[in-house]
Amino acid sequence: MKKKRNEISQRAKYLNEESTFVDVHNHMMFEFAIRKALGEKNIFDTHYAPKLREGKINVIATSVGANSPCLCNLTDDLEFGCFEQIDMLRCEEKISNTFRICTNVKEIEKTLAEDKIAVLLAFEGARALEGRYGEESLVMLRTFYELGLRVNCICGAARTAFADGMGEAIADGGLTTFGVKLIEEMNRIGMLIDLTHMNDRSFFDSLEVSNKPVIVSHIGVQKICKNPNNLSDERIKAIGRNKGVIGLEMVKTEIKYKAEETGERVTFDDVVDHIDHISSLIGPEHVGIGLDFDNFDLVHNIHRAMCPFPGSIEGFYTGIPKGDHMLDDPKNISKAYVIADYLVRRGYSDKEIKGILGKNLMRVFKEAIG
């Protein structure tokens, strides 16, 4: 009889219990904000803590703002939208028995020792940090830092005052002078730099400026899947030289191109192909997990549900996926425990698996955040 996938090996169960499991790109706030607007209470304890615990995830970096209204509580006033999302999570923290917002590694470790889930605040796009037009002031960066922001993805799809994203690849603009100041200040105050969604020039400029390890929080590799958003070998090697970490996700389009349209089954075994390639170039110590899961009960496709124009992000039309864009296994963050088993089956050692599940990212947190 064929073994069911949820019947994972004893070794995988052991690794799940013994590991700090970090999801460095979590999107629960898409749905959290909707539930808040509907008047629900104890939202994290009721809806997210049980799923994260079942999936064995105990540290998340969750997006509380970005370059797009869809990540800023559906408002064009991006700064206010970010303040709103941070405020609702802070208010929830005061009544929750299951999580704590953390700002450094010691706080994460203390939270885990209390059997709670550690939450880091993250941005997916830094437009809310630009401040007043025409001024290169870092007051917004420092203000959001004081509110707890610790992970900052500088670009989304388009151009910001700091750098250009993938949507501006033709323009070939890189890091601006303001962008240099941003990265230098992030290094100084202790905020982790996320280079996801950058075009080549911005990506390599950022690595040249940063004196601390960086991450690419949610991505695949071009060698396995030719999606232009994915990392080239040159980018992968550059992350290795920086001593950073690349987070692998559970979005089909970055794992097996257009699989959500063809209906082809895609599992974490396909993700391990990407991990194998990164490991062959720079070692598994530079691999982490950034699931980018957004298929919640009230939000099933961010391109359809919450963008100002369906199928667009920051003015760029990316298309509306014709099918389910999440992996077939794991299908939900509550099933993330199977990841350890896929890695076991592909021959990774206990040390390597613990690193991929979270220890590698914890190292970068320590070096970049403190």
C-alpha cells in the first residue's frame, strides 16, 4: 500500500520537533485585516496559531505593508495603511496567548521557550519609507523601526525612490543615492535587507553597499524554472559571497512555470530541485523557507481579490492565474511539516535540514538584526 504523504517518517517528525522552523515571508495580514473589519476578536489565536502549530512553524516574518494598496489595508495612503496593520497586530498581541512580536534574536528565543510563536514585522516594498516628496529623509525608516519593523523588502514590481524592481528591467535603473542611504541606515540600526523582486542592477548594487548578510525571502531559481522573477546563477553566487540566505516558496509559478495553468501537479519535491541547485552552487547553509502563502479561507487569489486592477501589481499587468497557484503538497501552511520529510527523502542530513528549516535564517537574523 502506497504511503500517504501525511504519514511522514519518524526522522522527519523528530526534525520538526527539534527545529526552529522559520517562514520568512508570511501573508496572513491579507486575511487578518478582513477579519478585523468584520469585527472578529482573538484572530491570531483562532485562525493562525492552530495552522502554524500544526505545520510546526514557530517563527514568521509577516508583511504589514508594501508598495501596493493590497498590502496596506487597501488604501492608497500607504503609510497609514502600514500603521493600521501594525496597530491591529499590536492590539491583538496584548490579548493573545499564542504569539509575541519580536525585534531581536533574544526575544525570539525567549518567545519560543515560552511555547509561543515569534512574529517579525516585514515590508514587501519600501515605498512607505520614502517620506515627503523631494526630500531624502530617513525619518520614516527610523519611525517604522521603532514600531518594530525588522525586515524590509526594498522593491516590489516597480520603481521606488530607492531602486528599481523587476518591472523596470528595461530601464536598467539601479540603486539610487537615496537607496544607498537607506541600506547603510538599515545596516546601522539593525534591519534585515530583502532583495526579492529587484532587477539585476539594483540587486548587485545593494549587495555592494550592504556590509551585512541579506535575504531573498521568497523565490525560485531560473536554472530549474525560467520565470524571469527567479534567481540567476550569478545572483545565487552573489548571495553566497554575502553569506545571505535564499527563501524557497510554495507558489507554483516560481517552481514550475505556468503549472497553475496546465494543471500539472507540483509538490515540495519540485522545490527541492531548486534547493539542490542552490546547494550545488553555494551550499545548503544559504537556503531557508519563505512560503509566500496567500490562499486563506477569505482570500484565494491575491491577483483577483485585492489588487486595484485585477491581475496587476503596482501598475504592471502580471495576469490572473487560471488555476490554483499554491503547491499541491503542502497545500496549506498547516501542512508545512511535510517539508522535512521531502528533504529527508532527498538525502539531506539532519544538520542541513535544521539549517534549511530555520537555523540558517536565525544566523542571518543574529548578524543583521541583533
